[in-house]
Amino acid sequence: MKAASTDREVIGRPETTEPFLDVSGLSKFFPIRKGLLGKKVGDVQAVRNVSFAIERGKTLSLMGESGCGKTTCGLTILRLTEPTAGTVRIGEYDVTALRRDQMKAFRQDAQMIFQDPQEPLDPRMNVRSAILEPMRIHSRLGEGVARLDEIIDRVGFPKKYLRRYPRELSGGLQQRVCLSRALILRPSFLVLDEPTSALDVSVQARVLDLLLELRSELGLTYLFISHDAAVVRYLSDVVAVMYLGQVVEIGRTEQVFFRPSHPYTKALCSAVVTPRSRIRTCEVVLHGSPPSPVNLPEGCAFAPRCAERDESCTPEAPRLVEVEDGHFVLCHRCVPVEATS
């Protein structure tokens, strides 16, 4: 894991291998314009100075409330929307430096699965045509036809439904079609944007198990985006908690869920229901709504909602501090690991 706002250049990066996904100082601002001339009057600061890294074959999850910038971060990493600042490396690709004529090769190696499985599927196209469409776009249709049976068998999609249309399928089968569309290109990296949130709970479990199986079998690397802490805990190796466009806590899954340090993370984790526990009242309750990403408060952006805030929270913005090996928190009240040793 990497953070530009610390004294160390790299957070949690393996000593012997380069990270497969390396994001540094990534920001995405959307200008606000008014009047006939479109004069700029401000920015929506959707993603602010986000940095992290993950090894090949692992899953890093972005977790947080709706509107915190998770999806925008995923879109910006794939350059489906252009970044305002920062750099992204995925495998051999320096993504932010790619020219337009180089993007086509990159698109075959990095794919995105969206929250609503119907969104990327053309209702006029049957399942077979939908799965083969990416191969046709990249002039590899013959290769795709030869690989079609193997792909649908891997994702558990029944061959007898290939001539059906998306509207005739359940949500779980639609999502398997979307997975087939992405995997037929043989990518190495997938951004999964809430891929199970529109599905029934029983179907969610099957899709999550499928994602784990595919990651193991095909050596895939995932960036998983979700507001569901229980799903994130089940699927992830590394968790980055986002609030108002920033990463406020990042670490290995067991660190973030069993030893959360940021007050926002504590609230998210206290709401997780496990099979061993009954539904209970959250130990930490969030009050109010996040501030506007246009007019950010001074100092810590979470301070207006934080039950632990004091006078140190407002004069200046906090910096990521390492509270244990590989576990970083954006909070004035957290004590760096060096200070406790």
C-alpha cells in the first residue's frame, strides 16, 4: 500500500516484488460552471490524493458510504474518466501516460464489472452476441468463438441460454454474462463496482464464491468497490476505507476489521453482522451527512460527524500515520507506531 502524504514513499509494498496495481496521488475534480459563458465557480472534489498498491493475484477493496468517491476512483484508475492529478500503473502499463492509440491494448487487459448487470448489456443483443462483442471490437472474433464454451463453463452459465436476451435472465445470470464478457478477453485486472448489491442474498454468495474461484484459477487481480463491510471482509486481502474522496484508513483485512483506528471505520465495522452474532445495535453511530465535496471543512473532513473530535481536528488537515506494520490511518488522534516503541 502506498501513500503520498507520509514520509515513506511506499506503504506496505513487498520488498521482493513490484506491486501489480500502484496508484499514487490520484485526484479527480469535476468543475462547476455557471452562466452562458460557462465560467468556472468551483470544483466537486470527488477523489483527493488517493494512493495505494496491491500485489498480483490479490484483492484490494474500497469501502465507504455512497458518494464517498469509490466508483469515481475505479473509473479514474481505468481512465474511463480522466484524472485531474496523480499516476496509475497496472502491470506493464503506465496508465496515466498512455496515448489514445495505446489505450486499445490496455482495455483488453483491464476490465470493469458494473453494479447493475443490465447496464452494459444491449437488450437487442442475445447472450452469445453480447459475450462475443468485446472480441469483435478487438478484431478477435474467431478466437472468441473458439473460447466461448470454456468461458461460460468457468462462470457457470448454462449453454442452453446463449440464444436468450438479457431481459429473460435472472440478475445472477445477467451478472455471469457480464463476467463472461470481461473474461473472454483474458484480462489480468478487474474493477468490480458493487457487483452483487443488486442481487438476492443467496445469489450474492454464489457470485462472491465464483469471484474467489476465478481469481485463484486465472491469477486475476481485483479492485473491489463496495459499501457492504461484510462482503468486503469476506473477499479482500487489503481494505482502503474512503470518506469524502480520501482514504482515511488502509491495511490488511484483519487489521482494518479487528483493530479499526479511524472513528469512521469503527462505525462501519461495528455494523457488520457475522453468522456467530445476532443483529445488534451499532457500538458507534454516525450522525448527520458528509459535508459537501464542493465546500470542504477546515482540517479533518470527518470532524463535523466525529464523536472523538477535539480542538486539534480543525486547524490543519491530518496526515496518514502508521499505527502498526502496514496499517495507516488519517487521523490527528492516532499515535504513530514509532512513538509507542
